[in-house]
Amino acid sequence: MKLTQYSIDELLEGCKAGNRKMQEALYKQTAAKMMAVCMRYAKNRMEAEDTLQVGYIKVFQKVKEYRGDGSFEGWIRRIMVNTAIESYRKNLKAMNVVPIEDAYEQPATGFDFSRLGMQDLMKVIQKLADGYRLVFNMYIIEGYSHKEIAETLGISEGASKSQLSRARAILKEEIIRMEGINYATHAG
Amino acid sequence: MQDKEFDQLFKDRFEEAEVQPSANLWGNIAEQLEPKRKHAALVYWWSVAAVILMTVGIGLLTPKTEKIRLQSKGEIAAAEVVLKDTVPVSADQILISSVAAADQDTANISTPLVIAPRYDAAEEKNNLFAVQPNTVDSRPDIKKPEVPAAENAEPENKTVAVNEVMIASADLSDNDPEALTASSSQEHRGIRNVGDLVNFVVNKVDKRENKIVQFDTDDDNSSLVSLNLGIIRFSKRSNK
């Protein structure tokens, strides 16, 4: 759906005026990208769509406050990320630290990660415990510093760092396990 | 694979990632954005409906307000006469009349009291005096002890009653003309807005001078002028 009928400026003005047609056009133009963002922060599709919906309501309510510093799309993306963080904090079940049997620093020798596609990565990232997924997303993809993460989530910087390395280790292990099964079934 | 490469892989894959959300999601968002505009208008009309319903309801619950006023006027007239006439009457006369009253049925107590002094042209007075002493004389002595008690109690009761009625009547007579002109002028102007409509309905149902609710409709924005819910009263017009 790349029927870009309106320029970003037109969309922005229309949304600021509360024009429903322009709001829909903005949604149609950006929803798929934002859905991908929400998916990274969610356990499943349903949770992601909840975040997306709440996020867009906020976008249309706050669009008058957008002053044009940074890209409009980046501004929408930040709202989505913040919405996801908020909803995590709302149902904060502590940092859900699931102990795993020494998967730490397991050498993933000879495994070619680079052939993994986005959907594979999405699958494993959604399997992470909530806290791990949040820190991994914020640090690796969104580029927050450990200090910012610590402040946002109310944890120590050290905790943020250790959560990240745990998340990374779990992801690697999970990918190898999944691909191993795939390989086994194909070979069998 | 090093951590750096691993991280970069995720960054690259998610950089321009797109996932189509469900087709009905925009509908949900639009629905959530919609209610706001409708809401204000809905609340307005519901409140208008509520005021009208409330007014009609209270009007039906208190239908006898007018009758009470009519009765009170009659009583005032009677009471005034009694008050005027009893003051100059001597102790003997009170004694006589109260004894006469004590004889009568309690329901009729006021009538002889009122009638006797009210129509007292000089001649009639004499006639009545001629009649009444007989009743006193004919009374046996046993009745006499009761007289002082009745004498003390009755005038007191009457003055209290008179006072109460007098206060009520003072209010009514003071405010009546104003209330009448106000309500009649509003009815003649016709109904131009919701405030007029409410005033019209209220005027039809609530005949008291302090209506349950009244709006000022001189300007186009109807504004609440007065409220009378029995316990809670509110009025923008200063009380004279």
C-alpha cells in the first residue's frame, strides 16, 4: 500500500486540524512500520496491536505538540516505543528473570546467523521474558544508553547491563535450538 | 559470531521491517477517536431531558400548593378580625366569648368568635350582649375553674397561629406581583431556545413563585437564574 497521495506536511497539517481523512492516510502510510516496532516489544500479535492502537490514539492527540524537530516518522516511532514501555511498567511482574541452565557464553561455533530473516528474529525475540526483551530492544535497536534504561525502568545500570548479556545469550541459544530442530526435521 | 555482529544483525533486520496489522485496527482507532465530538452534544440534550423530567415529576408529587395559599388567605382574613377585635375587648367579654366557644363543637370554635365581632355594628353588638350573658348565667359553677385555663390557652394559641399565617401572607403578597409579571412576560415572548422551553414547562407545572428551575433567556445563552429544590435554593436575583 504505497499510495502516497499526501506529502508529510499535508498529513501533518491535516492531523493537527483533526481531519479524519488525513488521520487515516497517516495511519495507512505508517502503520506497517509501527506494527513491526510494536511486535518487537510484544509477546504476540494481539499484544502488539493493543500497543499500536493506544500509540496511534496518542499520536492523534499529541500531534499539535509536534514541533518538527526530527522526522515525523521518528516522532511516531518514539510514541510507540514509549507506549510499549508504559504498558510493560503497568503490568510489571518484576523483571521476570528466568534462570536458564548455563546457556551463558555457550560457543555457537560455526552457526551462520546471517541467513536468518526478520521473521525468525521476531519469533525468538518474542519468546524472551518481558524484561529481557525490553532491555534488548531499548539498547540494541532503539539505541538507549544503559543509564537511560536504568532511569526509565527504575533499575540499576548494572542490572541493565546484565539483563542485556543474558538476553543476548538466550537469543543465541534459542536460535541454534530452533534451527537445529529445523535441520533435524529436514534431514530426517 | 561476536556480540557486535549479532547486535548489528538484529538492527539491520528490524531497520525497515514492516508487519501488516489486522485490517480492522483502523476501525477501532477511528471509533475511539469519534465519541468525543458526539459526547458534548449528547450530554447537553440528556441534561435538558433530565431537567424537564425532574420538573414534571416534582410537579406531580406536589399538586396542592395552590390550595394551601387560598386557605391561608381566608384564615388570615378571619385571624385579622379576631386580632383587631380581641385587643380592645375587656376581660369580661373574653371570658364570655371563650366560655361560649368552649361549649361549641371544637371544629366550630372560630366561627362564633369571628362572626360576633366582625359584623359588630353598634346595634348588633348590643343584641349579642343581650344574648350572651344568658349563657354565662345559665352555666353551672363547676365550669368556672376551666375558664381561666381556657382564657390563658386560647388567646396564646390564637396569636401564635395568627403570627404564622401573617408571615406567610406577607411573603406572598410581597412577591406575588413580581412572580406573576415575570412568568407571564416569559410566556408571551414565545420559545426561542432551550432555556425558554424549560421555563415554559416549569411554569406550566410548578405554580410556586420560586420555581424549581428558571433560566435567564434574555441573551442567547440560557443561564441558570434560580433553583428551588426545597432544601437547596439558589437565586441570582437579589432578595428584596
